[in-house]
Amino acid sequence: MQDYSFITIWKLNAPLEKVCNEIHNAEQWPKWWKGVEKVETVEAGEPNGMNSVRVFTFKSALPYKLSFHSRVTAVEYLQRIEGVAFFWVSWMDKASGHLLLPVTPQLFVTTGW
């Protein structure tokens, strides 16, 4: 199986604390990130976000959505957020509805600034 990496670089003209707070408040992502359809909290975790679990659903021009569960595994405020995700692809099939296909058992995500 081939490895796949998705790397994105954001350049923001905003104070670091404000950016960190926006990233931490994932339920609000659909309001400012057009590729995010919805974010649902499954487990709240600790006040700093550690051990929180959310379901993220991303959309694009392609005929499917990407949804995954993500658990935050490390938080260093103003430094990094790290998590592990389990995800699948939801194909839009007009005849039978949605078909969920496993893509990979784990996706490790590290975000640093």
C-alpha cells in the first residue's frame, strides 16, 4: 500500500494565541474553513483538549466526503497539537446511498507552529 501525506502550510496575520484558540475550538471550523462540513464532539476530554475525540467531515468538489474520528494525544499550548485519527471515505452512491470504505486504520497528525 502506498503512503499518502497531506501537508498544508497556513500563513496567518494574527497573534499566535488567537490562532491557537481558533484551532482548539474545532466545532467552529465550518464557519471559517470552507472544506470542513461539520465537526462533532464525541468525548470532551480535558480542559486543554487532551483526550478529546471529534468526528470531522471534510467536503470538496469530488463526489465524496472524508470523515474521521480524531483523538488529541498531546497538547503543548502555543507549541503543538498531536493526535491520532481513524478514518474512512463516504462515497455518494445515488442508487444505494452512502458506502463507507476503510482507508487506513490510523493516521498520525502532528501540527506545530
